[in-house]
Amino acid sequence: MQEERQTILIVDDVELNRAILHMVFEEEFEILEAENGAEALSAIDAHPSGLAAVLLDVVMPVMDGFQVLEELGKRGLLEQLPVFLITAENDPNVLKRGYDLGAVDIIEKPITPYFIKRRIGNVIQLNNLVRTQDEMLREQAEEIRSLNSSILETLATAIEFRDQESGEHVLRIRELTMLLLHGMMERDPQRYQFDEEELRLIGDAAVMHDLGKIAIPDQILNKPGKLTPEEFAIMKTHTTQGCILLDSVPQVRSNPVYDYAYDICRHHHERWNGRGYPDGLAGDEISIWAQVVALADVYDALVSERVYKKAFSHEKAVDMILNGECGVFNPELMECLREMAGEMRTRYLQVRKDGKS
């Protein structure tokens, strides 16, 4: 049986703009159109089962986009309905007002079809995943815990396929993160204390560390040679893009994994000496879980073959990290790596073996 297509509502008083957006999304979604905010609210009322998203212009007759957002907020619909403002306005105060009123994202005109399709489509996909999680959670809380991890892992694995990874990368990051966290807890139990639920949440969050790579163009993500400074600047935005994606789905913000996932997405490229990105955090300004994911990510990148390099041996990778060739890490974490290097290699090889079995 063919799966029922979801519906997007396009709201713009300019027919040409509606036609462009219609053409971008018509292959994957049913399309509704409205010429102003009043018509948009009527269309939303006529679809009580919900819409996948609303693409909303700001400046319109009868009722503008801000008024629509205000009304949807009063009705409590913005928690479930992703609304994207699409506008030619670039005044920071106007953009801030849109976010404050509950828009999940603001996309500036002129519209770039590929960009807007990817940006909005990813939010809808993630929203669908979270809705599925919530439905199952009501049926059986314990069962959904396992499913949460599986869904997050599946989404993260899909990102890795774009990065020409086998999908095992996220599994290895989870395992290495958990191993190193246990190691830090053993080294300093007074400072590092996590119960099993916290460790599970951190493990789930760790697989989402590269979520923002969804927003990185393929020609940069999979470039076999060295990135130009301009390309590297775009690549670095995956840290903040991951946070934008997490924030775009209201259900994620209410999930206990959110705080860990947001922090790890944003800060897994920070370094102990403050020379990382995007915020230039230093020392203990970086959470221990972000530090551990950063180390696990660097180790896995070194011992894995990539489009731009051959794989290093385990011994070489550990030496490179300890010698500071991959950035400066927490000295205590370096001691943990030194002590647990053999166990890391064993766990790493086991995950690779299980992934191929």
C-alpha cells in the first residue's frame, strides 16, 4: 500500500513565489497554498490532523506572517507545527522577532531550491522521527528507551553515509565515549560521577555529534584533497548547524538527551588550549562529555581510511594524540588515554568485527 504523502502549506501573496516553492516540494509533498495570513489560518483549521510544515511569508495583506505566528502561539500549535519564515527582510530586529514568536527557522529570499529543500526536508524528517518516538513512548516507556537510541543512531548513520562512512563510525564513537567516561570516573570518582541513565544519554548524544553535516555540501564533505580556507570555514559550521537542527524540533528540546546532544554537537571541536571552534572554549569551560567525544572522534578519524588519507595504526594514532599533533586535550584525559590505549584498541576492533558480522 502506498504511503500517504504529507502536506506543506505555502503562504505568500506573490503568485510567483508560491509557484517556485510549489515546484521545489511537489515531488515529495502534497501542497496547499494561501495568499495571506487569514487564508493560512483557515487552511490550518481545515487540517486538524496536522501539516508537515508551514512556509510563511512576512509581508502580506490582510494578515502578515508575524500575526499568524502570534495566533498559532496563542493556540499552542507551534509545539507541533514547524513554521519557517521566508522573507527578503534582513533587519536583525525583524529576524529576532520571528524567532521570538516561534519560527523554527528563517530563510532569506531569493530562494535557492536545493538549499531550501534540504533545510526544510531535514527538519520534517526529524520531526517525523520524534513524533514516532512520542507515540511509542506513551505505549511502553521502557521499550522506547531502546528505540530512542536506535533512531538517533539510524539518523546519525545516515549522515555518515553522506560522509562516505560505513555507518560503523557512530557505533565506535558511542563505545569509545562510554569507555573513556568510565575511565575518567575511575581516575577521579569525586569529580566525575555519572549514573547509568546519564551514561546512556551521553552515549545517545555522542552518536549525534556530526548531525550538522547534513547542511554541508557534498563537494566539500567528500572532497579528496585539502579544503581551501573558504571550504574549511563552511565545514566548521557543522558544529552550529547541528544545534540549529536540534532546536528546530520542539519534541527534541523536551527530551532528556537534548542538553547533552546540543553541547556535544557544538563543542566536540573545542580544544583545551582554547584554539578550537566554534566558541574558543578552553579548559574546564568544555564539558567532560564533549571533551571525551572529541578525543574519540579524533582517534577514530586517525585509524580509519578516509577519502583524503590512509588509516594510521592504533599505536601511531595514540602517539599522535599524546604528542599534540591533533590539538591540545585535557592532560587528565591524556593520562586516561595512555592507561586505556590497549582496551580502546580491543573495544574498537570488536565493534568493527560486530559491524561486519
